[in-house]
Amino acid sequence: MQEPSRIIIENYCLTHSSAKSRRLKRLVELSYDLSAEASDADAVFLEKLIDSEKDPEMKEALEDLNDFLFNY
């Protein structure tokens, strides 16, 4: 996963306090641990976020996270 994508998502998580930000934070943390595996529910959650994201920079970061976690 590209470091700029991690930074964008981590900044979002630091500035928002929601279930979405907590779950995203957990997924980013998983991206640091190659032995960890995300669940099917995580994949669905991330796909829904990507589909609904309006900010192009954040959308690209989420797509990068998705590719890293589920297409690695």
C-alpha cells in the first residue's frame, strides 16, 4: 500500500470520531501486518465506502487500501 494513501486515511481517522473512522483505522492497521487477514465483511464495508466517497483523493486512498488488503 502506498504511504500517501495511509496518511490520507489516518488523517481522516484522527479528525473524525465515528464507527466508520474506527473501522478504517483498524483496516489501515491490518495493512501494516502482512500476516493479518481482513474479513469478507471488511471487504463489503470498504467497497461501499469507495462507491459512496465523493472526495477523489480519499477515494483513491480507499481503493489503494482495498487493492492491498484484498488483491495482494
